[in-house]
Amino acid sequence: MTKSLKSLKECYSEAEAASYLNISVERLHFLLDQHIFNDGSVRPDDLSFCDADLVLLGFWLKSQENPKIIRMPRRS
């Protein structure tokens, strides 16, 4: 992420989070399904995100492009 996080808001919608990360909402859903909702639980219809969530999502987004980062195994 090249943007700095300025706490203008406490919560960000899915569309706002995707826009901040320069990705589509579908790509955001893919990241969430891959890293959070990967244990069989269903992703809620309407999520909101805080600044820390955006940082973590940005890390996951970049780690998919960088094979040098070690990923944790998927939960089973």
C-alpha cells in the first residue's frame, strides 16, 4: 500500500475498502474467503473494516505477488 492511513473514518464499507486497496469488491471477497472464511464458515453479506483490517488486507494482497513471504497453512 502506498497510501497512508489517516483515521478519517472508524469503519469502511466493502466498496470503500476495495477502492482503497485499488481492487474490485470481488477480489476483496476472494481475499477474505482465502484468508478468513476458509474454515467452512459463510462470509457475511455486508462487512465493514477498520484501519488495521485494511493494513492486513494490503499485506495479503502483496504477499500473493511475492513468493518470498511465508504463508501460514490453511485451517482445516
